[in-house]
Amino acid sequence: MIPLRALSVTETADGSTGIIAVYFEHILFLKCNSNESQSILVHTREGIYYIMGPLRYWVNALNSTGCIYSIVDRGTAVNIHNVARLDRTFKVAYFDDVSSRNSLSCTIAYHRYRLVEQELTRMNPNIIVAR
């Protein structure tokens, strides 16, 4: 496990609320913001935050810092250590190990699913794969 490190984020897309820190280990996934072309949504259990720049830049920077992020869709990258379940039928990564209405999740590109499943289960053998 990497030591606690944090990413500087904002709670609003325009940065008007100032900057706060989100620990790397709390980040579930990063997703390109379809409403603001230059921002990335940082999803955690506590909420959604914003950073600026391209997704690939942040994945490279975080991976170079000791994190393990995998791009699972054109605009989505998951923190491998926080994925608890994969749904092979619907191509979804879940961040909770049991199904519920409030389960946090993100989709995986259909054409990338097999590669992503192999990578995730190799890096995190505790992931549950539902058929």
C-alpha cells in the first residue's frame, strides 16, 4: 500500500469553493466531464470533485506516483484497488462487494472488457466476477 497522499481538487467546476485535498486511496474512479471539456470528475464515496486537464495525464501522473489506475472506457479510469466486483454481463465495475441500489459503479467499454477483467483480477485477486 502506498503512503497517504492527496490530490488537490475543487468542489465546483469553476473552482469558486477553493481547493481541498482528496486522498489517493479514496478515489474510486476518474471520469471526463461531459459538461466541461477540460475537467475530470473525481468520484469518491464522499462525493464528486473536479480537477482540470486530460484524463490520460492524470492516469499517468497517478500511476507514476504508485497508484494503479486503468482506463476502462474512453473517458473513464478506475482505481484498481477500489474495485470490489465486476459484472461480466453488463460490463460494469462496482466499488461495493454486495449489490444494492446505492452501489457505486462505472461502465467498462464492451470491446475492452476482457482485457480489463484480466488486468483487474491479476492486480487485485479479491475482485468478485459476476457472470
